[in-house]
Amino acid sequence: MAGQSRIGVTGLAVMGANLARNIARHGVPVAVHNRTTARMTEFIQEYGHEGTFTGAERLEDFVAALEKPRRIIVMVKAGAPVDGVIEDLVPLLDPGDIVIDAGNSHFADTKRRTEDCARRGLRFMGIGVSGGEEGALLGPSIMPGGDPAAYAQVEEVLTAIAAQVDGTPCCTHVGPDGAGHYVKMVHNGIEYADIQLIAEAYDLLTHVVGLDAPDIAKIFAEWNTGDLESFLIEITAKVLAKTDERTGGPLVDVIVDEAEQKGTGRWTAIDALDLGVPLTGITEAVFARTLSALRAERAAAAATLAGPAPGRVENGSDLVDDIRQALYASKVVAYAQGFAQMRAASIANGWNLDLGAMATIWRGGCIIRAQFLNRIRDAYAQHPDLDNLLMVPYFTEAVANAQDAWRRVIVKATEHGVAIPAFSSSLSYYDGYRRERGPANLIQGLRDFFGAHTYRRLDVEGSFHTRWAQDGAEVRTDS
Ligand code: 6PG
């Protein structure tokens, strides 16, 4: 006999619990389950009054509490725990039931699970959910991937609980199998780049302009009223303004400078390498976190390796505005690269991603929500097959206007010995991308010299090899 709950959530750590509460607060009856029962009973005690919940101790009771086709959201740690829950659920489910993984799973795992579940008559969906704890409760951005017919069964609930911007829900069907988790992965990659760029701006404002955290907080608050307006800039101002209760100084000054990571940024960079997409901003952001983690080595190197004599610039306020412009231009590059990667993945996987729709659902709820996503949405509305966002007049002009400041910032940072991997790699990408003729002709010449790897010529069709070390003659290799 089928139960009365419209949807189930298993895994009641913060994200799962908040999603379940968000769904119930929208008037949808929810069954809840957790592997450790105490967490489920505490959940019911604390939040049971917020909606119609059925708390189940055993998975069998949880499944029995659900309407058919059953819709089950799994919110457990990515990796083996997801497979474990699926294995436990499979014998209890009926054909057509829908299992929804809402964690940060790798898209290849989602593809595999979709196929495994299909073989067993079940429908599997991988949905990206962004917005942290608060988003899950009050309105996240949701990136659902999977069979469109399965999505149709959960669309009403997911669009209702998602953030809304100008009346549009931040949730749309992304594509089949792993597409939803892929888009969430790139979202996180862009999140890494955004955060790294902010950290580099903070480093420059501290060590080259000579400001302290409360002053920099004010600068970020002001930047949040212009082109840079976004959630991450807004919370940067708050983090920098926070006073530490123990020391009475800025809290940020006593936080250890080692960045941790759970893997989604690294996966984005690895996939970019596999696809052959230049993803320099996000990849540098991942490397910057790994370099930050070498704290003991850095301490030894700080005492050993030479750098320029420390000093501050004199025209501090000019540099502050240059840094703002450099941050904006680098951010445009990071998004251009992330969107180019999604386009390449869409083609490689046959996903048919609507990139304008991705920009639309990232405008609210998620960690990278920002004003300028409206511009990205507009760009894809006009040019759905756009190769690179930098080629759209709005972004072409934005970067053109910022480029002098961007270059000055990189010069100053280099003179002062401040590492700016994301700022500078973004500018190098920009300069490389806008060159009709780069230096790879020499790379081809060298490859041909040492390995007879051949080259093509500008003036004649075909493939050629020069017998560099023998008689110096050129031979055609494709005829
Ligand atoms: C989100 C966040 C969320 C998580 C990050 C943190 O969109 O809500 O991206 O998924 O906080 O994955 O990632 P790291 O621990 O790797 O920084």
C-alpha cells in the first residue's frame, strides 16, 4: 500500500534537513529518514511543527510512507555512501520510482548510476543544489539532470522550493544523466575562481596599498554597489569587518591561511584538461589552494627565498580602483572560461545545454549569484552558439575599459612580490585569445625537430616534416 508523503528525504545532515524543511514549508508532505535514527527523531522534535512530516526509523517504513511513483531525495556524502543508499533502496522500490541524488556527486558517477538504475527499472536523477545551508532552507539554485519524464514528476516541488528572481524560479531541467551534476561542478569551479580573485584583491589591498581589514571591508561593501555586485563580494565585506572576540582585532587576521577543498574545483579543472578547454582561472584557483596548504614549506621558504624589499605604493587610492577593475575583468574571464567549458562538455556528451538558462538559474540562491549573470543570460539569448562570452559587445567593452588598470595591477603586484595567479593567468588568457598569430609555430617546429611530429604551413595545404638534422630538406608527409 502506498503512503501519503509526496516526497522523501534520506540523509538529514544540515543540507538534507534544510531541504526537507523547505519542501514541507511549501505544504508538501515529506517522509524523512536517517541512517542514525537519533538524528531523525531530533529532526522531528525540532522541526516537526513546520509541516507534514513522517519520520521513519527503518528504510522499509520510509519507502512505505511514500506516494507512487516514489520520489526519494538522497542527501549523503558524495562517493560510496550514495552507492550504499541506492543498494539499500533498490530491493524496496518498484519500477518507475525515482531516486534523486542531491549531493555534490561527480557527473561520471551520476551517469553510471543512471544506467545501473535504468537496468533495474528505476529512474535516477542527479541534481545540483547550491546555496549552502541557508539556500537549502530558504531557496537554493537547483540544477536537475536526468530523464525529462522523471523531472516532470518533481518539477513542481523543485521549482517551488528554489530561489525566485523576478518571478522566475532558479531551477530548470539541465539535461540528461550527469548534466545537472556537471553544471553544479562548473558552478563550484567558478566559485573557486571568484573566491581566489577576491583573495588576491585582499592581498594587494593589504600588502601593496597598506590597508587593514576593516578598511578593506568598507571597500568591498562599496564595490558591491557596482558591477561587482554579488553574494561573494557582499560576504567578503562581512568577513573582513568581523571583530575577533578573543583578541579584539579582525577575525580574519587570526584565521590560518590554508584553504581546504572537497574536490569539485579540482574535478572541473581535470575535466577541462580532458576536454582540451583552456580553464586557467579556475585551475589556478585550485593550485592556489594546494599551495596554501603547504604551510610548513612556505614558512621555511619565507625565511630563505629572496623577494623585493617590502614597501607600499604612494598613490594608494588610484590602485584601489585599478584593483576593482582588474577583479572585474578577471571575473569576466573566469565566467567566459567556465561557460566555454560547459559548451564543450555539452557537445562532447550530447547534452544540448541551454547556457542562457544556466545563467538564469544562477542569478539567485547559489553561491556565485551576481548581477552580471543577467548580462550572460542576455548574451546567450542573442547568440545561443556563442564560442566565448568575451566576444559579446557588453563584455568586449567591459574588458577593454578595464584592461589598462588590469595591466597596471599586475605590474604593481609583480614589483611588490605579491602572488596573483588568477589575476595574471586571466590576463594572459585574454592576451592569448585575442592574438590571431601566437608563438605555437615555434612549438610545432621544435616538435618536428626532435620527434618528426610534422607541421602544417600557412601557405600550402598538407602536412610537412623537415629533416632538420640531416639534409635540411622539407618533405610532405600526407601524400
Ligand atoms: C554551494 C557550494 C557547496 C559547498 C562547496 C564548498 O554551491 O552551495 O558550492 O556545494 O560549500 O562545494 O566547496 P569546497 O569545500 O571544495 O570549497
